[in-house]
Amino acid sequence: MDAYSGEMPRQRSSDLFPTDQPIPASQMIGRELDVREIATTLAGGASVVLAGARRTGKTSVCDAVLGLLERQGLYTVAVDLFRIATAAELAEALVAATIANRSPLRRVLHQTRRAGRLVADALHTSAVLKSKAQLGEELEIAFAPGLAARDPDRYLDYALALPGRIAAADGKEVVVFFDEFQEVAGPQHPYGDPLTKRMRAIFQRAGGVSYLFAGSLEHMMRDLFTPTHRALHQFGGFYDLRPIDQDAWLEGLAERFAADECTVGTGALARIVEYGEGHPRTTMLIAQKSHLTTVELDIRELDLTIVEQGLLAALRAERASHEQTVERIRTLHKLGLVVAERVARGEPVYPQLSRGAVRRALEALRDAAIIESRGRADWRFNSPLLRRYVAGVGPYD
């Protein structure tokens, strides 16, 4: 109890409306059908490609898919390429994530990492020795950090093939999840060139394994999997996450406000959804800031005025990031800010400007994950809050 008010302590706004980390399956709103469909496809042996802008819920959906598949008895392997800089690191991460499906090896991995150094007897446990006999001596890289760097190509090929080996050895279906997969096509070729050819050669021979590829740069993901000359051409089918419908948003947001005993005025939730423009993180952030406003005012009623304050608070919270993005836009192309502002305002982008220059500016903004194409001549900002900010920068035309 609150010693001063006699009321129950308020719940944290960031707990009710999380925005900056993948959301647990139990807290997702409106994604149940997506999770079931993707899980069913993967369990059936087909691979899936999930592409879309950052902070739209891809990783949360993929984590929920893996959780569902684990409960169904499948092995799962997950690596985030944003966190992996070299081929050797990728090999180590893949091997560790793969063998963690065996409980005895998972315990040895945990002990090794807790020690912060190589555990002296780790390589001599019966579980490790048995697994090395089944899966290859290269398994040692999971317990000997830095070993893979001695021969990155050899160990990465081993790591890519390991899910197939463990599937055969244990009689299990395996699903491998690569998050931010577009990193394999980065200009520096961090994992070797051409990695996709090696992947295709290994993956197509891996019985009992399906793959989930997620990426936040849609044009790069489509370029990796669509053209006939690409090594991964048609290796996985693209899956488009459904927009979260208004009824799901209204129900989900209402439950979270009710968890803190907040009453909701007519139209307040609908206004949050309207301001969020269907973008999961933006909608949650406005809801979070609206709830925080009620905490600051020591009230438990959400009305349209509170939602307006929530929107303004969300814009203030993102201002520094938006300022940096605008400066980046200025450097992308000489017409970058002009074109960005027109897109933000929903105006035609070509009038009184060189069509070629505008096209190059649009492509630069797209490649920087600031805008995306929804069809011919239909460009949208990935972030509704950034769109609002940029729309107020001008005028420039």
C-alpha cells in the first residue's frame, strides 16, 4: 500500500507498455495468428523470410515462434547478426546455440561462461566427449573462445552444417533463426564472400532443418532471396506480418491500463491507435507516455487530454534521435531533406526537381531505413513520430 494515498503502488509504465526490447509472447498484441502460421510452416520443413522495418515486432514474433516450436519438441537455434562481427564469432555463436539443445552440454556451456575463462575439465566430461564423437572435433570451439579465429572458414562451414548433424543424431527437427540476416550482404563482407553460396550448398543438404530469416532492410532481404542469380533464390518463402487491427489494439491496451486500475474515457484508446498509425513501437510508446502522465498527475483516468500529453511526451523523448536522423538525412543526398519533408507531408516528391536526383534521394533514404516503398510512388516513413518531426522542419520547396 502507498503510505500516503492508501492506494496500491502504481505499476511502471515501461513494464505495462515495453518499447525497447523484444516483447514476451504473453505481452504481444494481435500477433497470435502470425505466430501460429509461421511456426506451422517451419515445423512442416519449409523456410520463412520475414522482412520489414525495425521496431515493428519481427524479433518478438520470431521469439514467440521459437518458444512455440520448443514446446512442441523441436530444437531451436537463434543468432543475431547485429551482435556478431566476424566469421569466427558467427561460428562460435552457431555452435553454442545448436548444442545448447542438449541439456548436459547446455550446463557445460553455462559453467564455462560463468567462469569467464576456459573451464579446465569442460572438454573432458563424458557429455562433451560423446558429442564430439557424434558431431565432430570442431565442437570444441563452443568451449574454447578464440579457437575459431585460427581457421574461420573451416569452423563456419562446420557451424552451418551442425544443425543438420544434430538433427540426424538426435532424431529431432531443428529450426535455425537468423536475425538481421541482411548483414551477410554488408559491404565489408564480415563473414566472408560469398557466404550465401556456402549457406545454400550446406543448407540444402541439411535434412530435418528449416530456417527462419528476419531482416530490417526489406529491399536487401528481397535482393538476397528473390533474383534468380542469387544463391538463396526461393530458398524461403516471404511472410508479411499482418497489420494489427484496431480491435486488437483497443483490447490489448485496455487490459494494460486496467492492470494499473486506470479508467479510460471515450475515444482515448482509439486516439492512441490513431496517433500510432499502426506502428507497434510508436503505439506502445504513446500509450506508455500517456500512462506515465497519469502517474505524474497522480490520477487514474485516461482521457483525450492525457493522450495529447502522451503524444507530446513521446515526441520529446525521441527528439534527440530525430535531430540526429535529420542531420544524417542532410548528408545522404543534397536533396535528401527536401524529399524527406515532402514524403513526411504526403506531397508529390518530383515537382520542380530533377527526377533522377529525386529517385537517388529516395533510394538513399530507403537504404538508410528511414523510408520504405509501399508500391509505385508510395513512400512512407518507417517511424510515424519521425514523420511528424520531419514534416515540421521546412518549408524547403
